[in-house]
Amino acid sequence: NPVYVSIAVIWQAHMLDLLGKHSDAVPRYERVAAMGLNDDEIHHDELGIVYKPSPYAKQRIDAPFSRVENLYED
């Protein structure tokens, strides 16, 4: 299923971004951007992330994924 593939590839790219390897992440974002998945909305409710795979991947080519500090008190 192309949507599941796009999710996996985006998360690979996210992990590379978090490791400071954005140049290695870019080809993965480009792969998803080229898939043309503009209609399916992906929800990662536990992380507060919602996106459409291809448009989101295009954004991440120039703006690496970054960690957001957890502001909730334990």
C-alpha cells in the first residue's frame, strides 16, 4: 500500500533529521513527494502530527523535522 510505504519512508527521514543527517533524509522526502499522495491525511494522534504525505514531504526537504520539547509535567 503506497500510503503505508510513505509513512515508513517519512519516519526514516525524520529519524535521520533528528540525527543531524538532513542530507541523507532529503532523498527519502523526495521519494514521498514524487508519490503524489495528496489526498490521504495521516494522523499520528499520540504525537499531535497530521499531514498529507506528499505535500508534507515537500515541506521537509527545506525544513528538517525537529524535536519538540515535552512541556507536560510528569
